[in-house]
Amino acid sequence: PMVVCFIGDGRPERGTTLLPEIVRRCAPAIRFFIQANAPAGFDVAPLLALRGLPNVEVHTGPLDDDAFYRAIAGSVVLLAYLPRAYQIKSSGIFGEAKFLGAPVIVPRGTWMGEDVLRLGNGLVFDEFDPGSIAACLKRAQQELPRLRSAAAALASRYRQTDGADHHVEAIEALFAQE
């Protein structure tokens, strides 16, 4: 089955309060890897309550680099962000998913949604509610081969223009000018 990755910290504008209902609506057909990381002052109890469900793996606290990248690369990345909070705000996880060739699920009304609609490396949900997000995940499951292919093609192009090799070449070119 498709694996959906939900990682990052437990701030409410990142959809943590919606996740239990999303999981319920997608069970058992979709598996979830959830990172329940609680920065000071945020409650991840709703995420921890998902432990023990047959289609859910919950990891508490930060992930080491290898686990972080494996989680993203092997899944569809759910960025259930509140649109008004992410109209222009950046997401490092979104960039990592693009770099690793992982399809993404993002909200309409954000720059990420516009990017996905233009590039095709995922799907865009319309409303910040569990029903809309779950419906989008079910659609992703039906379109998974196409989404993976599009995300992989984008990753190849993205690494050429934004990857480490590109930046090293740019720095070398600057030094060659001296």
C-alpha cells in the first residue's frame, strides 16, 4: 500500500489536529509514517494516540538524517499546512521532497500548491479539512505511478539547478574569474 509521510514539528498550522481523522478516513488502505515531534508548548497527543493502529507507524522526537531522508524518499509526503499560514512561508520538507523525488500533497492557496500544479509532482487539496485531504490522498493512491514518475523527473531537473553539484560549480566559476 501507499505510505504517506507526515514529518516535522507538531504545530497546529501544520495539520496535526486533522491527522487523526485523516488516518481514520484512509484506513486501512493507506499506511502512515508519522513523526510526533513536539517543540516547546505544542501538544502531539493526537498524533501519539494513533500508535497501535495497524496502518500507522509513529516516531517520537527528531529523526536522524538517514531516517528523515528515507521517510521522505519512500513515501508520498503530506504537507497538510494551513493555507493562510503558508501563502508565502517556506517549507524545508517540501524542498527535500522535490530533491528526493517524492510526490507531495499540498494545500491550494499556497505557493507550494501553485508549484505542484505547474510541475505535476503531487496533488493539491482544496480545503483545510480532513475530508478534502483524505480524498486527495485516495486520489494519489490511484495515481501513484504517474505521481512517482513526475516527481522523479522533477528531482532530476531540480538537482541539476539546485543541488550541491550546481552550487559547487557556481563557486568554482567565481574563483576561476579571479
